[in-house]
Amino acid sequence: NPGDIEPIIAYLVKNLGASGPVSFNRDIRPIMSRTCFSCHGPDVSSRMADMRLDLRDEALKPKARGTPIVPGDPDQSEIIQRIFATDARVMPPASANRTLTPTEKETLRRWIAEGARY
């Protein structure tokens, strides 16, 4: 069943690991470009919550609600808390008409655990 592929891949990546470190340009930028950068990217006129994720220095700056990315500590990273949220805090929000797959969520978590290198 095609709908079962993403959860299976996420399980395998989480439990068996993937080869090599996560690459921002290869693995993370495409995910964020599709799901995050329209509200948290380079366009100041559409930026939300004064949060910019396309530049490392900006993504590491603490905000009123938490630090977007804490290198080496995904559980303290606001973006991980938000993408795994099951309530109204979930990102991307339903109004954005974008979703993250389980594999993409785990890739983001792993990237931050590895130090969130850009």
C-alpha cells in the first residue's frame, strides 16, 4: 500500500539509522523550502513571529517562546516541539496547506541532534 511507505521509512531511519550525517543543502533545505520558508524565510514582508530559519545565526536566536534551533538538543528546539505538536501549536499550521511527513520530521530531528550544521 503506497500510504504505508512513509511510516515504514521513518521507522527504519529512526531505528536503523541512515548513512552519513544529514546535510542541510541535500536533506533539510528542500524540506524547509517547501514547508517553512514561506513564513520563516528571506522575505521580510511574509515573515511570521520574527523567526527566520534560512540563516543559522537567526535560527539560533532565542525568542519569547523558546529558541527555534538548539544545536545538539532537538527536544529543546522550538521547531521540533512545534512540528511534533498535536494541538494548535503544530507547525506548519493547517492554514498553510503544507504537511511534514514522518520521515521529514525525523530528518529534522536528526539534523538538529547532529548539530544543525547549515
